[in-house]
Amino acid sequence: MKKKEGRMRPLRFIQKYGRLIIGGTIIAVVLFGALFAPVLTSHDPEQVSLIEKKQGPSEEHVLGTDIYGRDIMARILYGSRTTLIVAIGVQVLVTLAGTVLGLVCGYYSKVEKILMRILDAFSTIPSLLLCLMMVAIFGAGTINLILAMSVGAIPGCARMVRNQVLSLREKEYIESEKAMGASDIRTMFFHILPACSSYLIVRFSSGLAGSVLSMTSLSYLGLGLSPLIPSWGGMVYEGQTYMFGTPHLVFYPALAICITVFGFSLLGDGVRDLLDPKLR
């Protein structure tokens, strides 16, 4: 006789939920640091002290100071706020706009021919170049940076939703809803959209890591944000000239970038493993 299945084995549990737990824990720590930055450090991230510039880690400055004497730990903690706001803001805007465009394109064939050609045209422009163009046109600022980074990612999300709608709109339950007199809006948002929700959640969580990298790349180039706003990419740029003599200027902000991207990547993979029916 076959033994009854008991609790999930530890190895199976780790394989299924390990990445989700580890990634979620890392991001929870980053989020905690961003929310409680004033509690975790007493230093002002913008306070300049040329007497204390380029100092190594000490009791007063746990991670040392930068080329202007500003506390590196304070700038990393406050910089995490900007990083999370931009990354999450980009993915929220991309998901909302991409979902609406994808639903419309997939449901209305005539609209698709025009709208998808426009989206395909944006897709041909490299994302970083498109961001640079948008920032150059609209100027620096957190909102402008979110908009600039979102434009290049919306076509991909819209295309994914469109493909799902094309496969769902011919289903029997959708046809029955139409036969019962359901409006197009009700059919799209109350019947088709819920079936796409798992794909959107996976895409949202997976896209956060890319948003962090794009944001730090732009701040490294000195674009998108004001130089007065603490940003990890800007810290790496400022410290790269002195990195061989004082490596902590680059090491700690670069480490923050790597840990955050790693956490979001693991979180995205964990959500995908949990929600993707093909991987169950």
C-alpha cells in the first residue's frame, strides 16, 4: 500500500518557497532601512564637512564619509527611499498602462492594427536611449524619471496582455457573457483581466530588479535626479575617481545596488514559481 502523503518535505519546501522567502526578506530589510532611516542614523545625508572627507569606517561614521564629508550610511539609507519609489512607481505605471492598452488591442482587432504599430515603433528604440531622450526633454525630477523609464517598458507589458486576451476572448465563458448582454468594459475588466492577473503579478515583481538597475544607471550618468538627492548610482560616480585609495566610497553603494537587485530577482523568481501553472 502506498503511504499517505504527509507534510511537504523540507527540500521540496525550499525548492518551492526558498527564493520567495529569501528575496522577500532582503527586500523587507531594504524597505525597513528606507522607512526608518531617521531612526537608524542621526546624520544628515546632505551635511557637508570637508574636514571629515574620505574618512574610513569609524564609530562616528559606520561606513565612512564621501568626498564631501557626508556620511555614507545616511546617504545609502536615504538613497534607498528614492530607489524604491522610482522602481515601484515605474512598475505600477507600466502595469496599469500596459494592461489597459493590452486589453484594448487584444479585444478590438481594428484598434490593434494601429495601436500595436505605434507600440512596436517605441520598442525599436533602446530603453536607455529612450530614457535619456525623455529626461533631456522634460528635465530632472523623480516624477519625470518614472515617466521616462516607463515609456520604454509599456509596449512589452501591453504585448503580453494582448496575447493573453487573444487566447481568452474565444473561450466559452466569455462568449456566454457576451450572449447574455455583458458590455465590452465588463467583459474585459471583470472576466478577462482576472485571468491575466497572475501573469501581471509575475511581471510586476520581476521588473523591479530591472527598474533598480535602470535608475542607478541614469543616476550614475547624472541624469534624471537632482545631484542634491542621495542616489546609489550618483555615489558610485562620485567615488570612482578615488576608489583605489578609498574603496569604501564605491564598495558600499555598489553593494547596496547588488543586494537590492539580487533580492528583487529572487522575489520575482519566487513569485513566478508560485503562480505560474506550468511550473507547478
